[in-house]
Amino acid sequence: MSKLSEELKEAIVRIPQKEKDKLLLKLVAKDDNLIQRLEFELVEQGDTLQLRRDDIKKRILKVAKMTHDTPGWMMMDMRSFSGDISQHVKVTKDKYGDVELNLYLLNTFFDHQLELLRVHNSRSDSCAEYIAKKTVTVLKNLEKMNADFYVDFASDVQKLLDRVHQYCPKNYARQMGIVNSWP
């Protein structure tokens, strides 16, 4: 991305307001992320944050309940939802939702797909590693939050940690130094 020179900045400031509005609208239209963010902030005024979280949770639950033939297919669905969560955070700046939704994602797939995650083998290896890495990320993001929020996540985090150390991700959890209890 090019940096604006001081001369260009001054010239832009001198453009008549009507012309600036046209240029701004043209520029905004080229950036989907910016469109979504402005829609959330200006049109929805941030009032739809919980609705957006609930929508993602509903979709996660629906897919987690489906029959997955292999841990690989399940991991692909989890990765897809991880992208949806990242997009949600990018649009809304919802750090709390980032932790909440990722915990929900991991725990919900454990709830409904435990048979695929019970034993570590060649078929579950990639998924086990993915879950362990995702757990590390969740814990790091949680540590960045105000400690007052820890109580909100305590039971879900402990549930996840117990599962990560008991089922197929346990070798990766040990290698990555994932704690057994939190905080």
C-alpha cells in the first residue's frame, strides 16, 4: 500500500465536499471488508453483535451434528467456521466473541463428534494437531482479555482442556505445553 505524500493529502483536503463523497463511495465499494464493517457500525450501530454470534453458533451446531465420515472432513468444516469467526472479528472488532465462538466451535465438535476424536491415529492426526493449535490460540487470546472476563469462560475452557488432554490431541497438547487447568 502506497503512502500518501503531504502534497497529495493537502490536495485531497481541498477537493469540494461533493467530489470527496463520490470518491469515498467509489473507494469503499471496492473493499468488501470495509463495506461489512461500515454496515455493522453505521447502519446496525453495533446492535446486532449478539445476533451475529448466535447465527454463527447455530450454524456450528447444525454442522457439528451432521455425520462426518472422517476426522479430515470434520476438520475442514471446523476450518471453514474458523474463517467465519475471523471474518466476524474483523468486521465487528469483537474480541470477546472471538474467544466465545472458538471455544464453542471446539467444544461443540467434541460434543457431537467424539467418536472421531477419541483415538489418535493416522486418520485423526491432522485434526488432532489442528485442535491443539486452535486451543493454544484461544488461550493466548483469552490471556489478552481483562481478567474479569475469565470467570465467563472458566467452565468452557476447562472442558476443552480436559478433552484436549484426554482424546486424540493429547500428544500435541503435551508437545505444545498446553496447560491442564486454567487459569
